[in-house]
Amino acid sequence: MTRRTRPFSGFRRALALTTLTAGLAVALPTPSAWAVHMPKVPELSASALTPFTQSDKQVWDAVVPLPDGRMLFEAPAWIGNPGPQLSVRNTDGSFAPYPDADWNAAEGDAAKRIVAAAGLTLLPDGTLWVLDSGVPNRKAPAVAQPKLIHIDTQKNTVLGTVAIEKTALHPDSILSGVAVHDNTAYVTDSGVAGVLVVDIPSASTRRFLDRHPSLTATRPIQIPGGTLNWGDGRAAAIDSSMIAVSPDGRWIVMQAPGNYLSRVETSTFSDPDITPAAMEEIVTQWYKTPSLGGMTIGPDGTLYWSDVSTNSILSYSTGRIPRRLITDPRLNFPGTPGLDAHGHLFVPAMQLNHAAAFQNGKATVTWPVTVYQLTLPTTPPPT
């Protein structure tokens, strides 16, 4: 869905995707970047993947487990979901709008409600940041200024909001994907490739890597059977939409869903001496990832990827060891996974390729949509 037409640019917002790069980055990788290929054989059997919860009304694209056993789910408006866009599954299995019904209202003051959920990230202190792109319909202009919403998940109250400065946006900007470390938020723009760096206390926003080739979609998204197409037959692609920050805050990794993973050192964003030319060269290709539906990062820095091209869950350690954890047909277009503290990954099988935008206006989703629990391996990768 797009407000402008250009090759491979129709997919103008995140797949969730916290929400992640093209093979044309200026800073070329060393040969070691490709030394270890992704294994073709999965480590885990089908028994490691079990249904956790289901919905017969909403397509969830992202999951965030909370420390107390509750679970948060994102159901973006652009897919055609009914509200709420953010909900919580309580420990007794009941669901409720999150943080409350007012913040999930379909109408009212845009500054006090979620207009277009576009990314979630949970911090170690238990607070949640929600990205609101302000664009609930990719075929139409923004209806509200994008913002970040800060939620206390223990008290279930909004602590505050941070409006994204308009000077950091393009007319076609559709923000999607957010990562936060300390007082800095990093937000990817899937409408016009780039990354926004937000100083949370001052609410100031700066834009970097504008239209950088590493963040621009140059390849369409691949799914089992070939290229993902829009309902009109055009190949679907999206600019930078997936992002994560390392636990120490030193690095961010970003990706356009159909391209490759890139890494950037965050200190360069605050370096007063860096030149524009040097800024263009700070991006390093980090891994030749397949088409992704989402990614998350663990407390040890391990990345977990949802591979929509093979219905797989992959991981990539800080030591650059790739693992194919599981491949399973039940993971139909897996979305952004969520990691709990007990060795489980929760993955929504969101069937995005069956959404109305890809099926000539009529969704072919097979209900219910299922979130699966994957028990992660406790042993080292096979040698």
C-alpha cells in the first residue's frame, strides 16, 4: 500500500515489525561477514513449537512478553484490523485494550490515542515504548503527527508522549520500527529510507542516512513460492522498517525486509566532527539475511529473525554464529517475535501475504491467527 508509485516501493510501512538493508552499503563488508552461512537444516523438531494463543478477529504482527506473564499484542490498523491496536493477554487468558480503551479509541484527540501502531519495544526497567506512525492507511496521507508513547507496564499508565519533529520527516514518511536505549530512541522510516534519532528528554529529532542505499528497498520480499506481490501484481518491497539496539547501546542493526542486515555504531550520530561523506560510510553490511517479517534482540545481544521466505526462525549471536532454529509450515509469514525470560520465543503466524492488500482487496486469512511458543535450544549450535 503506497501513496506514491515507484519500483519495489509499495510496502510503505513496517511489517511490525520493531520492528530491519540493502547490498549497496558504501562501507563494504569484509570477507568474514559471509564466512558462516545459515545452516539449511533446522536444529529443532516440530514438537518445540506449540500453539500459545489465538485470535479469530485480529492479525497480530508483534508480540511482547511482560515479566509478570502477561503478553502484549500489536494489531496495526493498516492490515484492516478492528481495534484495539494494542491489547494485553492477562495470565487468566482474558484480553483487554492496552493500556486502556481510551488510548485505543478510533476517534478523538490524536495526541491522546494510538492512531497507527507501528512498533513496540520493552526496556529493562519494565517500561514500554510504542511507536505511532500517524498513518493508519498507506493509500492516504498521515492523519496525525507521529509520536512515541511511554507506558509503565506495572501501573498500566501512560507516562508521557514524545512528538516526532516534522523537520525530520518527508511528505511520504511512514515511521516503522523503534529501538530505545537510555534517553535515545532510534526510529526507522519505511516511507523514505532513513533513521531518526530522538533525544527523549528534549524531544529533539535528527534525521540520518537519508535515502541511504543500505536502508532502501532494492529487492522485493520473498515468500515460499516466489515474490510477494500486491493485489495489482506489483512486487512488494519496503524501505528500512526493522531495527534493534544492542544491550550496551553501542550498535543499532537495521533492515529493509527484503534486503540485508546492516550495523551502525551509535556514537557516530553524536560525533560533532563527522563529515557528511564519512556519515555515508558508517554503515556495514552485517549479514545476508533472507526476507524478514520481524526481529528482536535478547539481553545477551543475540538477534532472532522471522524468515518469511522459508517459514523459519533464525538466530545470530554476537559472535556472528547463525542458527536455523526451526522451519515449520505453521509459521505462515511469521511476524516480530517476543522473547521471555524463560527461554521461550513467541511468534505470531500473521499470514500477511493473505491480507486484503495482497489479495485484490479481499483477505484470505485462515482463522484463527495463532501465536506459537518456541522452546529455544539450551545446547551450543551443531558443529
